[in-house]
Amino acid sequence: MTELNETQLANVDRWYFLSDQLLMGFTFSIFTVAGILFFLKNKSYRYLGLTSIFVIGTLLFLRGKSYYTIGMFPILLAGGSVYIEKIVKDWRLRTLFIILPVLLVLPILPLGVPIFKQDGLVNFFQKLEDKHGLIMGRRFEDGSIHSLPQDYADMLGWEELVMKVTIAFNEIPDKSQALIYAENYGQAGAINIIGKKYDLPSVVSFNESFIYWIPNRLENDIRYFIYVNDELGDDIQALFQTIVHIGEVTNIHAREYGTTVYLCSNPRSSFSLFYKEILDQL
């Protein structure tokens, strides 16, 4: 939790957190706001309104990410719909409440659904900024602004990354002595899933839940090590005599832009011992 706070939550802007609560629902935000009012006015459901305010306030204080509140939206939408139904009697206005939000959301549909290809999405978000000064969704968890929202950027670069890993793996003469390592769970997951069609072995990663699936010890003596990371660690440089730069993710719009694949070989000492020392530190 400390690491999450230092690397991500500390970058959360409280004003953006509040504005995102409306932007996430956009034209349907009238229903979420109405939902809170409905619950506060209704004694039987007041606790739901107070709970919603408490959750938003707590996350605001703790600098939680905007989408942490998304679990409240279904119940707020339900309450808001009931409330509007009660106060709006004219069938024409009721129809307007149904049709208007849908029509208004169509021009900005790419904010939530990637209906365009990569270049089309980049152009869409750039026009939003150029014409209206809006950077909606493009602020990453580290606080930086990118060409695409993080959810979209996270979809890119994986095939390219796996292809670079495959190139490295195909250069290994004795594949029984090879190990693939990925620094984060996104890289590891991509290699495990996409790599199936290239007959790549399972990846070792110490990140997040992948740590529960790593082997406690290595069956074979590892002489070839495919290393996937943003940069080459000092410990890896010290361990291997030969390190070849295979390539990196070149898509500038991808979250993994710059992630590099190295093929390391000829270890100076036992890799199994090195692996055990790493496990002992976890």
C-alpha cells in the first residue's frame, strides 16, 4: 500500500477526482446526482446516500483514483431513475430524459468505447484538447498526460513485445536451458497469452499475483535468460557475460513504449543460486 501511495496515489489531483465523478457518467450524471438526492430525502434509504458521500469523501481525502467509486454508480443510477420518474410526470419530458443523454453521448463515444483505430483515437483526443482544452481520460496514474487514455494505451504494444521475445527465444540453441522473465504483470500476461501461438514457455515474474505461480526452484541449469524490462538492471549485467539488445516496443502511443527485450547468456555464476537469492528476498 505504501508503494501504491508513493508511486500512484500521490499523483492524484483532488479536483480531477471530483470532476471525473461527473465525467464518468457524463450525460447520465444527472441520474447519479439525482440518486444521491433521492436517497438523502428518503428516510428508508438515507444510509445509501450518506454512504455514497462518505465513500467519495474518503477517497477524495486519501487521493484514491477516480474509478474507485465506480461500484456505487449502478445503485445511484437506479435511485436517480426512480426519483426522476416521481418528479417528472409529463411523458414528453420523460422521453427526453431517455433520448437526450444518448444523443449527447454519441459525439464523445470514443471516450469510453474505442470505436476508431489507433490513429483515429489519437486525432480525436488531440482535437478535444486543441478545440476545447479538454484532456479527459489522458492523465495516467503517475500524473503525466499522454496521447491516449491509459486504458487504451494499455491495449497497445503487446503483439510487438511478444514478437521481440519470440525472436530472442528462437536464437537460443538449447531451449531447455532458457528462462523468460518479465518485470510487470502486463508484460508477463501478454507473453503467456499471445506467446502460445509462438510456442513460448511460461514467464517468470515477481510482480503482483504472478509471484504465487513462480517455481520455488529451477529444474534445469539456466544459461539463456530473456529479460523484459524498461532498463537493464545492474544485477543482470553483473551476472551475464553476454547481453544482446533484441529490441523494444516502438509504438509511442503504447503504455509499454520503450520496454526492452534482452537476451542474456553465459552466466558468470550459477543462475539457480541467483534465483534462490532473489526468492529469499521476496
